[in-house]
Amino acid sequence: MQDAVERGFGNYSAMARILKPRVEEALGRTTKIESIITAVKRAKCSFRLSHESIGSIVSRSVVNLRTDVAKVSVEKTRRTTQIVRRTMADLRGEFLQVLEGVSAITLIFDERLFDSVCSMFRRSDILDQKNGLAAIMVHSPKAIIGVPGSAVAFYNPVSRNHINIEETMSCFTDTILVVRMEDVGKAFSSITEMISQARRATKARPSRIVRYPKRRRT
């Protein structure tokens, strides 16, 4: 809603109707729809998104694709944690990503290693396993760390295409999205198209460099 208001295409009346129940719950009394519309209009003046900064980061990002990927999620115990650590050492040099949560550990790896990785764990330890996946890896400039909304920019075109993200992770300046093989073409195209648009917008943006006349030598 904030983004729509800032860009100028939000319908104030529709937003006010959506917000009305929450406003009344917070205030503990009924409110007039006109008052909420006025408040939404005022919010446009106070909210600002750093679209230019995000666009610059997106335009300087590079996308790589890894097909034929699999994943295994296991219950996090002392035993499985030790197995994962050994696996990371044994498969050094292979495509392997590890996500460690509070109660589970997920391994994302090359599909040809699927049987060997699964055999390391007891059947009761495995919470979920799936193959036929692909990993979209977006490498961005270091500035992505300090600009709010930058990482989300890569998720938006995928979600708008109604594509389910099986797993996702970030590592420093890399954003990795794991999707099904049948969806990877559409997901990859949506992200690369967004990057292309950002690059065109960056080139079209007028330069802010001020050029001063050269001084004459004396």
C-alpha cells in the first residue's frame, strides 16, 4: 500500500476500506471513511522509498542458473548435525548449500548426489526430500546489504508469476531462489527482464554530474 501511494496509482477509497476495520480496532471506536482517506493522502507526503538506490543495485546484478538440483530436509539433532558437517567436508568443491534452522537442517545439492546424501541419514530423520529442482543465483553489488527492499525486489517478479519458491537463502551479496524445474524458465525470465528494465532506466536517467569550465593556465 505504501508503495502504491508513493507511486501515485493507489486507490485511496479502496485502501481506506481495507484499513477501516484495523483502525477501528486500534482506536476502539467507529471512524468515518472520509477521515481515513484523508490520513492515507497525508501518508503519501511522509513515506519515501529508495527506488533509485534499489534500481541501481538491481541493474548491477548478475543471474546464474543451476539446473538438476535436489534438496533434503532432516530433523536437527546432534547426530544429523555431525553428518551434515562431514558431508560438507566430503563434498567440498561440489554444489552444496546448507540452511540450518531451529529444528531442521536443509541441504541443497547436485541431483546426482541425491541417493548418496539420503543414505547418510535414517529414514526417520528425513522430514522432506525432493528432486527436479533448479537454483537461480543472483549476485549483487555490496550495496545490497545496506538498502532496505533490495533483496525483496528479486522475489516480487517470481511471486507475481504465481511461482512457488521451494527454498531461499542469502549469503553476503548472493540471493538464491530454488524453484521447480518446470517453473525455472518463467522465473528466470521474470528476474532477467526486471534487471534489463532497471538497466534501461539507469541509462535513461539524466546524469547529475556538474561540469565546470576549464581554468586557464596563468
